[in-house]
Amino acid sequence: MPSSRRLRLLGLAVVLFVLVTLYVTAGARQTRNSAFYGKTSDALGAARAAKEAVLREPTDADVGKRLRDAEDAAKRAADKKAEDFHGEEGKKRVEEMGEKSVAGRKIMKEVPEEVPETKEKQRAKDELNDILKRSPIIIFSKTYCPFSKKAKAILLEKYNITPKPYVVELDTHPLGPYLQEHLAESTGRRTVPNVLINGKSIGGGDDVEALHVDGKLADTVRSMGGKRM
């Protein structure tokens, strides 16, 4: 039978073992409950999930290649069907009509829509035609423009032209902006003054002045004016 001393030592060892076990268990539990442990565990879990997702999901390049392959296959199937049904000529007619097959769907090529003319633009065209009948020489001007004043001074004061040049002040005319736009399209000149002889532009203020200085303005007016002057 063991002695009382051995029993006490054995009991003390058991108590120490229990205390150590409780201490280790409590420390592990505290570590798991700490913020650092939680963040570390979450980060490791997210990394594993991302790795698994990359392994499971195809890349963008793979998806794009599959879509392109499907589109090409659908186009070949549609072309083959058209060729079988209509022959080669039928296929050409389909292409000429502007149809193209995309992923099994036929889409018509977009045709630019014609923009209808506004009433103001049409009125400006009619007004311009009426203006051109009033005199062989038309000076499209603006009241505040110094170059317009120069052209008007030369043509109206330095020369005796019959019939007299007709002046249109675009800044006061109700259709002035539309007339100027139409002049830009028909003569290639948007700025003022724009001097027309029988509907053809000879330029602006500097051009008229240059012809006047060179002594060529009168001959230009006579040659371009024709029988109307």
C-alpha cells in the first residue's frame, strides 16, 4: 500500500496537470477570440476562396474567344443556309442588300437618314434666287464690317455701273444667317463682303480693292456681267 507521502505527491501532480490543461485551453480560446487571429483567419479564407474561384472560372480571354468562335460559327451557318437556298447568286444578293449575320441574328446596315430642309433654309434659297435677279452685281455685306464698307465704296462711288449693284445687309435681313450659310455652300465663301457677278463670287473687300488698284475691275465687271450690263 503506497505511503501517505506518495499519495500527496500524486495528488499534487494531478492538480498541477489539471491547472496546466485549463491554462493552455483558456489561452487557445483567447487567441481564437482575439481581433488579430480573426483577421488573419478571414484573410486566409478569402485567399483560398479567390484561388478556388480563379481555378473554377475561365479567364476573360477564354470567354472572348468562345464568343468569337460562336459568332463565326453562326455566320458560317447563315451563309451556308443562304447559299444552299439561293445559290451563290442569292448569297451575293443578300450581301448587297446590306444584311449581315451576327450570332444567328440578321442586322441591316444602318442607312443615314436624310435631314429634311427647314422652312427657313428653303425660304433662304428662294430669297437668294430672287436677290440674284435684281442686279448683275450683288454685294452681300454687314453694316458694321469695314471690309464691306470698302467694297461698297469702290463699287458704288468710284464706278458708274448700270444697273447699280444691289446691296444685301445680312445682319439686318430677317433671313441673314440662312442666306450666309447658303452662300457658303454655293460659293465656298462664308465671310463678308461677298461680291457676286451673275451669281459667281469675285471675293471680298481686299479682292475688289486689288482689282481696282490693278485697273482690272472694270474689265472684270464687263466680262462677267455680259449682256445684263
